[in-house]
Amino acid sequence: MPHSFRPSVVVAESGPAGRCVFLTEAGGWTSDLAEAELIEDEAHGDIRLLEAECVGAGPRGARRSAVRLVEVRFGPHGPVSIRDAAESV
């Protein structure tokens, strides 16, 4: 049975502390989920994942690892994590 693609963002771990960063529409990285590019199409998500993996090094040589798509919900100011969306209900 085919699965339904749900809105997602590209997330990666950054630096030795492994903090999460999110891919923006411009191809940069941000630590603010609300600034992340919201991906609503599976094919677009696959392309953005490949692009993010190819741009493994960020500003000042910070390495990106564990690049993946993470499901999000719509919030009043952009994407929000599923956990945050559940807590606000």
C-alpha cells in the first residue's frame, strides 16, 4: 500500500555537539525550524536531501551529518515539530 507523503523539512546534525540545523529554501542552514524550507512533495524532498548531502560542509567548515527528512506540522509562523504541535493541542 503506497504511503502518503507528509510535510517535512531537511534536518542534519551539525558540529561535534550534534545540534540540529534545518535546510532553507536558499540552500543555507538555520537552527530556527520556522525558517526551514517546508517540503510538501516526496520527489522534491528526495532532491533536497541529495543536495543537502552534497553540501556536507557548512560555514566555517562545520560538518553536517545524519541528513534526513523529518515530518512537521504547519504553525502560525512556519513549520513546527510534531512534538511541539502535539503539546499545543
